[in-house]
Amino acid sequence: MLTEPGGDIVPGLYATGWIKRGPIGLIGNTKSDAKDTTTMLIDDFRNGSLELTDKRDPQDILDLLASKNVNATTWEGWHNLDAHERALGEAEGRGRRKVVEWNDMVTASHPEYEI
């Protein structure tokens, strides 16, 4: 689970990968993080500590993030970034050139965002 800046646990909010540990970059660590987080999520579901709702519109999370000025990447945005990385790689005779800077990733995935 994630914690608020004051250290309080935020119920129903989970993290894995780099957001959990930082940019370690090792797949083994990321996979074990994902397994640990999934186990915690399933345990919380089974013991009834998750607040369930019938409202499951994916747009709700995008609206929440937008209300907090968080630029989220959509599936379409991922495809934009993927195409951009492939084009960069093709220009260098490679399969792709990975974009690693956050602002560059956001710009490539969603050019309409102002950074």
C-alpha cells in the first residue's frame, strides 16, 4: 500500500515496480514486487478491507488524475510513444531508441499536454 506524505497508509492504493522501489531496473526485482503487491491486494480483497463499489468507469480515474493536474498516459498514448521510439531507432538503423526522460515521454505520448 502507499502512504500519504505524513506516513498514513492510503487504503486500496497499491504500488509496484519503480514507484515502489525506485529505478532499480532489474526485472527480477520488479517481478517479485508485482507478486508481493498482488498478494497484498488479493489478501485485502479476501479479508474485506477494500471498499468496493459498483462504479467501475475507467474514465473516473482519468478524471481524478486530471483534477489533480496529473498527466496520465492512455493506451493510445503508449502507442504514440512506441511509434516515436521506433521512428527514432529507424533513423539510426536500430529497432528503436528508448526515450528515458519523463518530459520527452509525456510529449511523445500526448503532444496536447503542456509540460
